[in-house]
Amino acid sequence: MTVTLDDLVDIRAEHPDKKIVLTSGTFDLLHVGHLEYLNGVKAYGDIVVVMMSGDARVKARKGPSRPIIPEADRMEMLDALKVVDYVFIDPSKLPPGQMDPIHAEIVAQLQPDMYVTDGEDIRFSKVMDASKQAILPRSNKQVSTSNIIEEIIRRA
């Protein structure tokens, strides 16, 4: 289900006895590595909530030619996956790498039991106890959106 920041408090209220797992990412050109990652996230709890990077944030982090897939379409794709229960767009307006108080608000409203990521994430490492954070290694299949784009260019 696609939700907004204002809906996060309702997720905890609707699932008081469930273990809620928050994760984040771009999820551009959805591929098997994303599915493996999200299945790994699901292993940490009952309800998977994905905070997806919006188009402006992706451009700031990955360059002006990204994302390939617009945020509305990426949200729809994530929402269609069985492993994802809720998805919302990261409301941060600050450039990547800068702390934004909105992430502390997300934690306060959602009250996730775990935050799972593929590397250290300062957005949550400073607002959540370390025991509620986990790092999943990237897929060993060496698949990524960047690699897919490079392969398409190589074949063109």
C-alpha cells in the first residue's frame, strides 16, 4: 500500500503486535538484487515498510540522468511486490549525507522495530538504537541498476 508520512502512525496502530521493519532505497529499474534484498529485509519482521528515495533525492545522489523510472512508477512497482507491505517517498529536502530531522519524525511516528539497510545510514544511525539496526550485504549476483545501465550502453 502506498502511504504518506502522515499515515505512518496509523501503520503502528494497525499492527500493534507485529514486528515492523523499515528500509530505504532508490529501487530504480527493479531487478533480482532488489528482490533478494527485500526478502532479506522481510526476514527481520512481519511488516515491511519501504522509504523510497524521490526523484529529486536520486538526482542529487546519482546524477542528472537518474532515476530512469519516475518516482510514481517506482512506488507502484514496489507496492505490487508481495514482500512490501507499505511504501512511501522519503520526504527529506536536504542533500544526501546531511542529517534531516524528518527521519527522527519518521521513527517517532512509525516506531519500527528494526531498520535494515545495505550499508551504514546516518539518517537512522543517530535516531535509532544500534540494536534495532541491521546491515544486509548486497546481492552476490553483482546486479545493480548502474550495472544494468552500463550493460545497455555497452550493447548499444
